[in-house]
Amino acid sequence: MLTCKELVARSSDFIDEQLNLGERLMVRQHLLFCRNCRRFIKQMQLARATVRAMPQVPEPGSEALAERLARERQGANKP
């Protein structure tokens, strides 16, 4: 059976369905017994879905907002 460290190393390939049958079975077997890794995989899937849901094109004015926030942050860091 896989260790948690080995599962983490394969997690992206598992989520992207890029593992062969034997590797998928090993991951699934580990997930049956490891609650922490099940949570980790769910968090990875949520992060993937969130990134995919983001707009491909930046919103109008977002660059100006980023620049303003950077200036404000620099000003806050000055003594």
C-alpha cells in the first residue's frame, strides 16, 4: 500500500486521470483507509475547480487595482 507521502506525490496525476490502472488502484486503496489523504484529495479537487472557474481574461481595471494595492503595501512597510 502507498504511504501518505507517495500518495501526495501522485495526487496531481490522480486528479488529472493520468495514472495507469495499477497506480489508480493503489491510490484508491490508500484513500479507503486514510481519512487525511481523502481530505487532501478533496482540497486539491476544490482548488482545481476554483482555478478552472476563474476567468481567462483579467477583469477590466484589475491591473490598476493590483498596482494601487502594491503601492499601498509599500507605503505601509516604510517606517
